[in-house]
Amino acid sequence: MRWSRFYIPTLKEAPADAEVVSHKLLTRAGMIRKLTSGIYTYMPLGLRSITKASAIVREEMDKAGANEVSMPMVQPADLWQESGRWDFYGKELLRLKDRHNRDYCLGPTHEEVITDIVRGEVRSYRQLPMNLYQIQTKFRDEVRPRFGLMRGREFIMKDAYSFDKDQEGLDESYRAMYEAYNAIFTRMGLKYRPVEADSGSIGGSFSHEFMVLAETGEDTIVVCDSCSYAANVERAEIFCTGDECDMLDTPMEEISTPNVRTIEEVSSFLDAPAAAFIKTLLFDADGEPVAALVRGDRELNDVKLKNLLNADTLEMATPEQVREWTGAPVGFAGPVKLNVKRIFADNELRLATDWIVGANKADAHIKHVSLKRDVELSGFADLRVITENDVCPKCGKEISLTKGIEVGHVFKLGTKYSESLGCTFLDENGKDKVMLMGCYGIGVSRVVASCIEQNHDENGICFPPPIAPFEALVVNLDIKSDEVNDKVDEIYTFLKEQGIDVLVDDRKERPGVKFKDADLIGVPMQIVVGGRGLKNGILEAKDRRTGEKTELPVEGFAEAFKEWKTKVYAGWNID
Ligand code: ATP
Ligand code: MG
């Protein structure tokens, strides 16, 4: 491929709305162009990376026994009504009407469609297990589309769905996908980690997210330094040990706290540490009031609360609801005489007593509160967000927190969709049974963005070879010289014969421009051919990742190149 014939519209400046480095570099490298918010065109160079990532996904899915299909993107509303998600899915579902005024949506995911196919086709246990997948464009009308390909509205996803006759079958299908995902992300040259993830109200260890480790990740993950435990903070359980403490003789005492509302304000006003307070957080859970109590210096994990309540929706109480339930303006809620039936306290609050809480009254707090004596609790539960000072819930040793980007998700659905959509089969005894399903997603376009978040420097992208748009770039420094042109052609042919994907920079540009663009687009192996080098019998090769330059001899180039390539690939842990 010749650069002069291949459209790579590189830019000096990043777009004004680009916040993260992958968005900036994808645009500057001419890989994507924005059409409108969260919707992008994959330009020739960008599409090559996406195609390479897709090919790896496809190979590993096929190897794992899944069959590729391609489902429609436009889906009829009645299927979504049947599964119950039409009302539940919210505004991320882009709904539309056809000329007959019938409702449709653009597929944000395909559980309904795939289940409809399988229920219409598969009748016998002999046809199971079955795993169908596609690599296709999804649409989700995200509240805040941002970060370029990282959180688009239109994006490419690989989604697979497994169907099994029993739990052992599902476990096996899940394990096969888990392993395929490990193979996929390893082959792509990414540093990643599978972590236990929240599975909503289904609960249990039914879901893993695959996280690319990058400081700019939106997710925080807990990693144990001693055992294999890794989990999304949303899910990470807290190991709470210690003796209960609920004795308190001192009676409650109301104190005046004019205009101090937040924990920091009250804590400095009363000169007491934040840990001496209880934070009372009020929620509307499926239309019912709920209070959650955590220590003043802690953060509530609302995913844990939602799972505990088994709620479909959980929303912070509005100021009007706060007023109604506490009788006070926002900022003074407390658990004593609170007009809320369900009050849950974080486990840790069991270990101490003599708390300071809001008085459910403007400008007042209460001192010397005992949860046991003064509050009607519904119970204690693990409700707070884990911190670096907590210990591993599996082995009790130290943990650390890192940032990650979710690139894949494997999930045991069980009978959630097969039940509502009536996806059944006849078992060995001729009895009708509901199939067990799993679903497995990979954000293919997000993979390319997160790969850049993980691999870049101040000059541009450093692509790992397997998903780089090209593996090698031959830079022609003197397109007017026959000698240089001949050598470039010779090297191009040689690299092609080696099965390497090559781009030749044959543009009429200054060397400086070529070098800058080469670094920007991040092709992992650069080979520079110039008149002066040829005179000295050498070609300069640069490893984009390390920046290390190596002189390869013109005589015996083939052997020297192979050796160098092995070194470059070894740096990516790829052979
Ligand atoms: P997130 O929590 O990031 O919103 P999700 O959990 O809703 O993602 P899934 O339904 O699990 O996403 O989709 C499977 C995969 O699709 C995700 O692991 C992610 O890699 C990718 N993905 C999801 N939403 C987007 C998006 N808006 N843009 C790009 N990729 C996405
Ligand atoms: Mg997910």
C-alpha cells in the first residue's frame, strides 16, 4: 500500500471536544471522523485496525465452537414488549416508527432477536448446546456520549449468545467464552484483567468483565496482590471483622448546627472526625422510600444497595421527598425517628456506638446515638465502597485499586429471556424445558480506543502489531532517487513475502513531516530508506514502542530484519 494513494488525513491539532488521549490521537491520526455526537466514520486507517481486531475475535469465537450470524439492527417493539424491556430500557433505546405507525428500535443488544430465532428453530436437546455470535453495529443513545470511540452512541460490538439444556452446560459454555476472551485479548497484545463484576439483581458470581488496564479508565478495579481475586469496585465485597459494640449509657442530646449540612461542615463545626458521624442517604427504590446509613467518612455503594433491595430502579430522593420523609430540608436527615420504613446500615456501623447524626430538623444534629437503642433498623449489610485500606475478601491480604476500561463482558443470563420469550426444548424424556442462556460482548471499536489509552507517548500512538493498521512502514526519504525507489520496492516485496502488512510512505513531503506522521499513526516497525544510508550500506529501523533505533545492513537484510522483528514482537509479549 502506498501512502500517496491511501487516505490518511493527519491533523496537527486535536478536536476541541476531545478529552481523552485515544479520541485525540484517533482523530489526529486520521483514523476516525465525527459525524455528530457519539457517531463516527471509521476512515481507511481506523477501519484497518477494527478489521484486524474483528478478525482475531472471529477466529477465537469460531475456535470455541460459536457460529457467526448477522442479525438485523432494526428490531420490532413487540419482541421487546414480550421480554418486558420496552418499558424498562429507558432512553438509551432509540425508538422509531415506520410508515404504518408501528414501533421499532435500533438494537442496543440482541437478546430478544436471538431468543426469537432459537425458539422458532430449536426443538430438541440434541441440537444443544448452541452458541451464535455476530460482529455488528449497535446503537445506544448514551446520556453522555464522549471520549470518541470509547463511549459512542453507534459502536461495533461482538455479541454472542449461548443456549444450553442444563446448568452444567451453561457453566461449560461460559467457561469456553471466558477462555476465548483470554485468548483474544492476549493475542491483541493488551494488558488486561478479567474481574468479577456486578450482575444486577441476579446476584452471585455470574459475570466477569475484561478490563484493559489504563489510568484513564472509567472503572475502578480491586486487585489482590496475594491471590487471584480481582473485582470491579461496584461488586467488591468488604471483609468486616471486629467485635460488636452497642452499649451506650449517655442519653441522646440535640445540638444546634446552624447552616452546616455536609459531613465536612458539621465535622469542622463540632470539631469531631468524619468517622464519628453517620451519613443518612435517602432513596426512592421502585417508588418506596429507603434509607442507607454509612460512616461519615465512607462512600455508599449504590449498586450493593440496589442488589440488597432487589430493586429495578433506585434513585436519590428528590428535595421534596427528603422534606416529606424527614420533615427537614436537605442536609439534616438522620435515622432517629425517620419516617422511612426500611433503614439499612453498613456492617461497619455495628463495630462502634455513640454516633452523631442529623436530627431530621433544620439546623440540628443529635449526639450520643446508639443504633441498637435509638433506631429501628431493618438490618446491617455490606453497603459501602471498598477502599485501598480494606483487605481482600478472599484471602484477607492487602489489595490495591487500579483503573480499567471494560472491553468485554461475559454473563450468565440463566432463564431471564428464555422464560419470558418461551424458548424451550424437549429433553431426553420428551419434557418441555426452558433453555439456559449466556451472553458475551466485546466492544470491538472500544478495544481499538482502549489499546491507544494503554499504548501511546507524546508523539502519538504505539500500536501493538496484531491490531495496528499496518505492521510495518517503509519511509522513502528520497522519492527522486531511482536507487532509493528500487530499494524501497525490494524491501516492500520482501516484507510482503514475509506475510507482513506494509505501508510505504512515498509522499512528496519533507523527512521531518514523514517522521512525525509515522510516529503519530503508530505503526510498530518503521524502516527508513535514504540515499545516505544506502551509501553506507545501512537502513535504519525503529521500534515505535521503545523508540529504539537499530541499523540493519543492506547486505544480509533478510536475516537482520527477522532477528529485529523477533525482538520488537517479544517486547509486546507476542511471538
Ligand atoms: P458500560 O458499562 O461501559 O456502559 P455496558 O456494561 O453497558 O458498558 P455491555 O452491555 O456489557 O456494556 O456491552 C458489551 C461491551 O460493549 C462492553 O463491554 C463494552 O466494551 C462495549 N460497549 C458498551 N457500550 C459502549 C459504548 N457506548 N461505546 C463503545 N463500546 C461500548
Ligand atoms: Mg457490561
